[in-house]
Amino acid sequence: LLHTVQLAPADPILGLNEHFAKDQRTDKVNLGVGVYLGEDGTLPLLECVRVAEERITAGRKPHGYLGIDGLPAFVATTRELVFDQGPAVLERVASVQALGGTGALKVGADFLKQLSPDAKVMISTPSWENHRALFTRAGFEVEEYRYYSPERKGVDVDGMIEDLEAAAEGTVVVLHACCHNPTGYDLDTGDWERVIDVVTSRRLVAFLDMAYQGFGHGIDEDKSVIGAFLDSGAEFLIAQSFSKSFSLYGERIGALHVVAADAGLTAKVLSQLKVCIRTNYSNPAKHGAALVAEVLCDPDLRHIWVTELAAMRERIKDLRGQLVQRLEAEGVTDMGFIADQLGMFSYSGLTKDQMVALRTEHGVYGTDAGRMCVAALNSRNIAHVAKAIAAVR
Ligand code: PLP
Ligand code: TYF
């Protein structure tokens, strides 16, 4: 059997980490994977998480199973974080704990495949590298809608609307709720209204991927599109990740929310989500859920979290400005758009050849598509990165 196994290609983003680790240069910079690093170049342990962890450890609880849908306190508090429209809305939402945003996407994809086996999935051009693979593996045919316009350095909203209008009824449309990965360009309020109009009139199914809540404009601002979808009366799904917003990458903590048209459907939806979970991994892990619940349910820790998340967001904004300035000092005067982009990434517009040159000649690692993680810059590596970009252009 196994002699037929083919070597699979490495993940285009995570694979870069392996090359980076082998690179012997001392001035190498990893701007590949989307991870926020502090000024000292290391992954932060948020203070709110540190305190929550101490409390949880001191509680010396045994390690029992969670329910299939996760830790009740976690699920309840994440629902309130996403939906602040009151109890009547919450009655329409089935929510489960998930293994990160990726796990939420996969449980949602399995659920949708069961429900709507012939539907297609549409993702943005470009999108997070794993979207296509994940929905393909879940059995869907994956197509794309226009999103990024290299000429405009922004979203081609007209193209996007045109492509969504041409989609068959029931098509699942994966949308980035905020901080679009990889481009850093989001829809504005008017654009979202147009998208929601097409989604409802063409009876499409929106699947909102929210992996960067709080990294764009703020915790509430970044989820505003969810309120707009609720107002439309549409049924939709949300994959929520806490990897970045709590710096809990390795805890694999997220949630899936499925919004039904009326409250009478919620219990049935939840029962089917539980089947998807049970037949994959039975039930989720406890620690990350306990940490997030402890932080969000304690007003003092929650306040610290809000402040720490704001600090990460503001620091990235500051790094964008610094990078633009340093590039200008190196003679690169047409990359000011970096300061306008949102979230962890900058879609630099550099070609694959330029990205390869950045990597091989200067030890600066970004994805072949030209994406760089601004959240991994610091005062020690930013000059080198600016010089390297100037050199390959
Ligand atoms: N969706 C998008 C758009 C992402 O950028 C990421 C990145 O990690 C994820 C989902 C997955 O998040 P997680 O690490 O929580 O699985
Ligand atoms: O886009 C990124 O870099 C993050 C991290 O298969 C990531 O979302 C990248 C690839 C992947 C899983 C997570």
C-alpha cells in the first residue's frame, strides 16, 4: 500500500519556517508566517494569559474530558464577544469550541458538505493559502472571486460583486471578516453592504473567517460586519480564532458559530455540528479554552487583554510607518501603501523572483506571493529589511 504514497509539497507558508531554521546567517529575518512577535523578537506571553494560567494551575483540577461542543464558560463568553445584539439573536446561533480558526473552518466545511453536497465554495483571489486546500479536502470544488487589484492597491469591489452575482444559489462564499490575509485590504462599510445584498439576493452562504479580531481597528470595529449580516436576516457561519488575539497559537483555540434564520433551528444545527466533531476528534482540548474563559469572564483580566491587544495593533501600525520611512530613505518611494494595510501582513507587490532574491541574497523570508509579516519587524531588523527590499527592486 504505502509504496504508492507521493511526497506532498510543503505548506507554502509553514514550509518557509523549515528553510529559515536551516539558514546560517545571523541577520536573517522571518517575515513568512503570520505570528506577532514583540520588540525583542520573541512570541509574547500576554500578561492576562500569564495571570489566568497561574490561577488555573493553582486550582489543580483533574484533566477530564470536555463535552463535544467544548467548555461551556468559553463558548458562552465567545458568543458574547462576537454577538452583542442581545439574547434573541443568541438563540439563533449554534456555537462550538474548535481547534483554532482552522478547526472551526473544517468543522463548518464538514457540516456544510453534509447539508449541501453539491454546493461550490468561493474564496478570494488571493486568499489564505489553506482555504483552498481545506475546502477541497472537505470535498468541495473551490472557485475564486476577484478581490485584490494590484493596479489599485486595494479591493476590486466591482469585480468581486460581479463574480458573486454569477455564483450559483447555495454557493459558500468565504469572506475575511477583517485584516484580509494576505493582502491587508478590507472592504469598507459600503462595500460590505453591496456584498451582503448579493449574498442575500443570490441566496449564497457566507462563511466569515475572523482570525484577526482586534488587529484592524479594534475588537468591536473588526466584528462590525457580523452585525451587518445579522441585520440582513441571512444564515451564515463564523470561524473565530484566538491564536493571534490571545497569542495562544499552540493551544489551538477557536470557535465556530452558525447563525440560523430562526431559533427553532439552533438545536438541530448544534446536534449536527456535534456529529462532525465527534467523528473527527471526539471533543476539544481544555487548557486554551480555560485560559480564554478566565480572561474574558474576569473584568480586570479582560481589561488587561483589551489593552494588550490594542498595544499589539498600535505597534504594528507604527512598524508600518517606520518601514515606509526607511524604504523612502533607501529610495523606494512608491510603497507608501504599506501604511494603509491592516492586520499582520503587507502584500508588497514584489514578484516571486524578487521574493526569492530577498530570501537567498538577504535572508529576508516572505511568501512567494509577496506577503510579508509586518508584525515580525523590530528596531533591530527593520533597517536590514528596508535595505534588502530596496536592493531587489
Ligand atoms: N484563517 C485565516 C485567514 C488565517 O490567517 C489563519 C491563520 O492562522 C487561520 C484562519 C487559522 O487560525 P488558527 O491558527 O487559529 O487555526
Ligand atoms: O497565514 C499565516 O501565516 C497564518 C499562519 O497552514 C498559518 O495564518 C499559515 C499556514 C498554515 C497555518 C497557519
